[in-house]
Amino acid sequence: MTQTEEKIGHITSFFDLEAEDIDKKVLKFNQFKGKVTVITNVASFCGYTESHYKGLVELYNQFKASPMGFNILAFPCNQFGEQEPNQCHTIKKFAKSKGVEFTMMNKVDVNGVDASPVYHYLKKVAGPPRITWNFATYYVVSPDGTVNSFSGVEPTSLKEVIMEAMGVKNEL
């Protein structure tokens, strides 16, 4: 059995996962059943920080009032160019200064043996096999737990995917 299988072998669904939020409280993902959830890894000092945080805030503001339910889980990560060196309390303040109201998670690794079980699972079921940078891959989890990955995109380009997952027709 590989180390990855040891970490996530018992996980059969996105809703079986759990992880610590930025305040180190365990967040059980079964609370996201029936909702659309977007997940990405973030960093405070990345060239993509400004545009992606702005886009994530825009997405959240557009969909947070959806009767179905919507959330974003942002995982700070320091694996790429050491662009997230701060402790969680500082990251939380930074995110708040960017207008973040969605869920900030505890700082994690997204690649390697020490990667968060959440990322082991997401990469296993939806790819890519490796996260290449901060804000590089977005996962959209449908209400039924189906996970799709999107790499090299701005967060706002996920609007149609989110609407489709919510069963909403785009009237534009």
C-alpha cells in the first residue's frame, strides 16, 4: 500500500473528507452535500494573488445567496516559491483585507507525501497528478460530490460551470 493509499484509501467520497480551517477547527466536508464547493490553493505573495483573490471574492459574492448553497475553500500553501511564509493568523488578516468572506483553511502542502489528504483525494479523482503553482488548479465539487478540475483559469471563468452544477440555466 502506498503512503497516499494509507492516507485516503478509506475515502470513498468528497463528503468523507475533513480538514482544519484557518482557526484550526475541524471542518467536516459532509456539510457540503447538496451544495457547490470550489477549492484552490492560495498564497499572499504570488503574482496571481491580486487577480485571483478579486475573482474568488466576485464568485463568492455572486453565488453565496444561492438557495442551493455555495462555498469556497481556500488552502494557503507555501510549496511554490515560498509565497505563503506567514502563519495562519497573518494569512487570515491578509485575506480579510482582500474582501474574503469565504472559508480560509489551514496552511497545507498540496504535493508530495505530506500533502493534505484533501489534495491527495482531489488529484486522484479529478487530476492533475501535480499542482503546478498557487491558484493553478480549481476544483469544482457538484452537490452530489462529483469533482472536476480546471487548470490555468481565472476564478470568474468558472461561473458557467458553477451555474451548471447548480442546475441554473445561463440566461445571458
